Amino acid sequence: MKKFILTTTFVVVLVAPSVQAINIVVDYTYDTNNFFDTPTKKAAMQAAADRFSNVITSSLLAVGPGGTGTGTSAGWRVGFTHPGTGASFELSTAASFATDPFSGAGAADVYGFSGLNANQWILYAGGRALGSAGIGGTGTGINTTTTFDDISGPMHRGFADNTPASSINDLPRWGGAVTFNSGEAWNFSLGSTGSGLDFYSIALHEVGHALGLSTSWNQWSNTAGVYTGPLAIAAYNTDNGTSLTGLNLESAANPHWKDNTYDSFIFGFGNPNTVGTVPGGTKQDLVMEPIADFGGAQNRFELTNVDVAALQDLGWSVIPEPTSGLLFAFGVLPVFLLRRR
């Protein structure tokens, strides 16, 4: 039995029109080790990003380099883990260190960041040698409390969540970063299954982290290791005929769904990738569980009703959910475990 370890910082098919609001832009600027060096690799990465783009219907405000309004003020920063080095990395909208309002915290790594277009959500992607298969994290950034609290600013972009008065611990809505192990034996194919670790499945999990799933921000309803977000709980109960009032997480400090505990039908809207998923009439592990059990008919993981409902609990709006989602599987892979932390 082979285990793959990941870490994180911090479907009868139902058919409906695809409605896209956010545009997840995969940016390879900081793929300094050239992990995504072929069109096939980039296509697999884009497919995982597009899966979320085709599910999330929220709109995001444009934010100029000066913040809300005319863009004439000093500026703001976005931060993320550099995919090529693992270092904390910041982009500043200030023109230079001399005009940077946060120079007292040290120089930004890049100056002249142009801001965010309407509905643009940036995902910095790359690879390097890791002791795990991949890492996914939300965006951050050194800014003033007023920048964090500005509902129209770069961190909220129009989201007024029902969270504490200070928004400094709220989920940033500008983007995030994902990194994949350059030493892994990956299967980047989307049209068929094959040998190697299915990249699409792992990328889906990590992009989920970057969007706020299984993180420590205020919007992830973690009460002493129990998830209390009402929509995800309701989706689980609908799929399983239960009446749970909470879903166990790995722990208070590890906010993944409790491993090998919950199953849900594949979310059937938003043009799902139907190759290599579970056979009709069955359910799969939740995408944001720490261990994905590949084997038998299960050789690719998709978003489930519970995972998508958790996006809604985070404040993202999504296309309508089906009452159940079933997809058909093709092919068989040997059993192995994928551990995500």
C-alpha cells in the first residue's frame, strides 16, 4: 500500500446551463522551476480551476492599485506562498519602496502590481520538490485594518459576511496559490486514466483550499473540531437520509472533513469531468477529506454536493444543486492512499 502525503498552509448526470461569474486566472509567473512545462500539464491545471469557475457564480468587484475608488491613494499588498521557492511572497500596488505605505514591514518582493479586474480571481501555480504531493493556500497580504475591513476593497471585493466586526480574519477574496511536488509520478491525462497519481483530483483539492475550504478563516465554521455550516450539513443529510447537526473535522487544528467518515454524491452541475469517477448509484469521499482512497472503480475524485454546499457556507454563491449526483466510471486502478494534511 502506497501513501501520498499532502500538506496545506495554514452523479444519472443532471444537466443545467453553466453560469460563470468568477474567472479563476491560473498564473504561472512564479513557476520558476518550470513544473508546468507542457500544454498537457497546464490543461489539467486549468480543468481543476475551471471546475470551480463553472460552479461559483459570485461577482467580484474590481479594485484599482489605490484601493476603492479612483486609485489615487498609496496602495495595498497581496501575499501568498511562492510556488517555486516556498517563501512568503508579496506584491505591492505601490510604484516603489519609497512610496510604499508598508515599507516599515520590509520591502515587497514585486512593486507595481496593477490591481484586480472585476471577477478576476488569481491562482498562482507552480511546482518544486516537496515532502508531499501538493500544497494549497489562500491569499494574504500585509495591509492596514481599514484595508481588511473595506467591503469594497481588495480583501472582500463586495462580500459582507456575517462575521465579527473586524474583518482581518475573514477569507481573502482576491486569490491564492497552489504548489505540486515535482518529484511525483503524475498522471496529467484528462481524457483517460492511466498510471501515476491523478493530478486533476489533487489539484481540485488544493484549489479548494485556496478558495477557503478547510482553512482557518472565520467563514469556515469550525467549532472545536466540528463543522457547523448549515448548508453543507443539510447537503450531507439529504444525500444520506440522516439528521446530523454537525460534521466532524480531523481536529480543531486540522479542518479537513473527518477521514473515511462522510460520503456524498458528485455535484452534477457545472460541466463536471466525467472520466474516471465513481459508478452510477454510489457516492464518493468528500474532496476535502485528508485521505483520498483511489482504487477499484474510484480513480478520480470530483466535487461532491457537500463540498459545493461548503463553498456556499463560505459565502460563495453557486449554480443550483441537484438532489443527487451520479456519474459513471471507466477503468480500474490499483488501490493506494493519498494523504493530505
